[in-house]
Amino acid sequence: MELSMVGRCILVFCFCACLSSLTGAGAAGSVGVNYGRIANDLPSAVKVVALLKSQGISKVKLYDTDSTVLQAFSGSGIKVIVALPNEQLSEVSASSSAAYSWVQKNVAAYLPGTQISAIAVGNEVFVDPHNTTDYLVPAMMNVHTALTKLHLDRDIKISSPIALSALQASYPSSAGSFRGDLVERAVKPMLEFLRQTGSFLMVNAYPFFAYKDNADVISLDYALFRPNPGVVDAGNGLRYTNLFDAQIDAVFAAMSALKYSDLNIMVSETGWPSEGDSGETGASKDNAAAYNGNLVRRVLTGAGTPLRPQAALDVYLFALFNENKKNGPSSERNYGLFYPNEEKVYDIPLTPEGLKQHSAEEPPVSGAGGGMTVPVEGPGVVVRSSSPSESLHGQTWCVANERSGKERLQEALDYACGEGGADCAQIQPGSSCFQPDSLVAHASYAFNSYYQRHSRGFGTCDFKGAAFVVTQPPRFGNCIFPTGS
């Protein structure tokens, strides 16, 4: 791939948009965190706010409107989603005055010091054993009327988190549909409300549950955003390389089937437990770091889903702390990013700045599990992605992901050799790595040069899905890839 002088000049002026997209400054989403408090050993709310600020976390979601907590967030600059609990839905749905009183006491009273951005009315109401489904939409409408009377409706959105169990079908993603018993009763009225108020659907998505219950048929690599061949959706022809995307697109498809394809989704909960019982396959600290770390990178670098590639995702990780009083299996008490003493359970970046700074000798979020062969087609090419223990002295390389497509590979190659500053001299005609003369081989060399020059930093081998890290030396003909070490 030879870059002429004209081509290089064009790069300077025309690849700014590409640069922002590749580095996450374009249609990048945002990452927040759920702050649950079902525990007896958590730090004070004031300390929690200080912890969030120290980590650069600017969005948080609560499960109530505790006054001490909301007061602690005053002046912090952190945007807060508050919640109206399921047990209050009946009263608020039946009385507009009750809704107005609730908004005055639990929302308006803390403004503008505490930046309340949204209200989650109920949580996974459709699976609430107390049968609160019929109260949901009337409650949402009454809360919105109260916000309107207080002139707060433009700044504070209303939604309600749903579980994926609200879907009747989710595989393949293109066949996504809501449960028949919920469509007319609650789903369509809720979606219409969201459309009329300019809001979004909150979705709680947990690939861990699907993997745990189907580990014999779902690849761990597919669940953890690691390189894998992917799955082609026979309904729409799109290739899915991770379970998270497949789950979210199933919801998009379900909304589209009801003629609400204009609505967006906020992922109000997602996470992976760092510990679990013996029967909870996949629950481990390594896998939790892999899932959350790779998800954060994916969200902050601006990649949408296959069905909505340009739509930025706002994601709230579950959860801030391990909560020792939660009921259920051990995993329920081990979703936290932090221990109650404020120490990290595992180290992953949570902000764009963290992505740039985070580096390690081995892939930091590779997760646990065996290696996976990922063939890269071309003459004399052998690439294998393996577990960190198989790495040669902790060295890693960056190679092209052929499955990302020629257009994306070429775009990323142009960026790497241009604005990115990679050393592409060796892939010019007559140079040592020109052969094999293929896009995959040349892109792999350029991506690896960029990766090594940036000290193998977290997120520097991605190129919007056009590359991935391997722990065995790639072989393209007789070309030797540098390691930077």
C-alpha cells in the first residue's frame, strides 16, 4: 500500500472525522455506574461521591431517592438518575396529586444542586411478583405531568428499565419480539409515551445469565467481546461477534416490529460477577474484568450495534460496590467494581482518558479460558489468539481483523499510516514486508506498529473493530513484526 504525496495531503484534511471515530471522539457513548446500597458495610455517601469523582465517573443511577445520598451529590457535577420504587407505583398511578408530591419532595427539592437527569419509574416491573404491570404507564404519565407543571420536563426524562425476559423471542436478533401478553397491555403504551416525551427505553442486559445457562453452546469469547468468528443472523444477514450486541439488537428489532424504530435504548444495567457458586459457570474476576473492560472500550470508542451502527450507547455498569446483603446466589453479591473499602476488585479504565492511559504487558481484559484459533486468510499467514499464560514472555501484537471488511480495514490502514504515525516504510514496494501484497498483511503490520509505538496501551489495538491483540507472533511471509520491547 503506497501513499503518494497527494494521498498524504488528502489524509491531513479529510481524515479528521475518521480520526475522531477511530479514537472514540465521534459518536462515542458514555459509561455510568449503578450505585446500589443493599449492604451494611459501604462507605458514606460523601465518600462515594469522592470516589466517583476520583475515577472520572460522571453518571450514576440510583434505586431510590434517599435524601442523604442526593444531598451528597449536590455540587458534584455528577448526573444522577433517581428511581421511583415498584412499591410506590400503585399510589402514584392512581393519583396525580401523589405524583406531584413525590416529584416535589424527591426531585425538585434537590435541584439545581444535584443534577437529576432522569427518573426510572419502577424496575423490571414486568417480572415484579407483586403484579405492578398495570400501574406502570399511568404512573409514568402522572410523574411526567408533575414535571411539566414544575417546568422540569425538558431537562428530566422518564423511562422504566425492562429485563430481557420481556421478550418473547430474542434469537436470532432479527426475530426479536415482545411477549404477546404485554404488547397491548403495557409495552405499546409505554413506547408511545417514550416517543411523545422524547425519552428512551431503559434495558437491563446481562450476557452472563445467557452464558451461564448455555455454556455448552455459547462461546465464552462471544460473551466477553473477545475475537471469535461470530454468528450470522439468518434474518438480516448481519454478523454478531458478541452476545451483548445480539441482545440489544433483539430489543431494537422488537421495538421496530411495533413501529417504534425511532426510539433509542439506554442500557440501564449490565455487568459480570467476579465470584459465584460452583454452578455459576463463568463467574470469575478475570471474566468480569474482560467483560466490563471490553464493554467500556467498545462503548467509548463509538461503535454501535450491527443493526444500529451509528447509534451511540449509554451504558450503566452494575454495580459500583459488592453488596453483602443481597439475596440469591453468591454472584448477586459480587458484581461490584469496588470492594466496600473502596479498593478496586479489578483494574479497568472507565473513561476516555483511562483508555489512553491504561496499559499492561499482557492484554488487560483477555479474561479466563482457553485460546481460540482465529485464522487470518492470506498466503503464509498464521495467527493464534491464546490465553495470556501461553504468551511469549508477555509480549503481544496487534493484527487486522479481516472480518471487519475491506472498507473499514482500508480506512484504518490509511489512518495508521497517516495521522496515526505508524511506521509503514516496510510495507512499501520492494521493502521487507511488502510481500504478501494483501490488505490484511499490510494493515496488520501498520496496526502493530501503531500499537507498539503507543506502548501497547489499552485501546490502541482496536481501530473501531478492525484489529485485535494476539499473544503469538503473527507470520506474514518472511515479515518479522516488532514487539517494542
